[in-house]
Amino acid sequence: MTLRTDGGWNVKEENASRASSSHDTKAEAVDRAKELAKNQELGQVVIHKKEMTIQTEHTYGKDPYPPKG
């Protein structure tokens, strides 16, 4: 999730060139990001603060343990 210049928040998938959704509040953006991540086999939400440092991370789905390799 990234902060927009107008104070809103964007939800962007990793390596995407543009946001998948835009929201007026951070809470709305977090909810949408979690919804998208939960629909993946293995999804992760990285929540950023306004200064773009990482605030927290959430992982959803089946974590392959033991890891391959």
C-alpha cells in the first residue's frame, strides 16, 4: 500500500505498474489488500507508514514448510 499525494491510499500488487484500487482511508485500503491476499494461494500484505517505512506485514495461505531447496 502506498500513500497518494492527495492523502488517500493505493493498493498495489507486487511488481504491478499501477494500483489495483484507491481508497480515501488507510483502513479501507488495508481491508481491500487483505481481501486480495486471502484470495491467493499464498498472499502477503505489507502496510507502510506515511514516510514509506514498513509498519507491519500479514501473510495468508498455506506456507510451504519445510521450504523447498
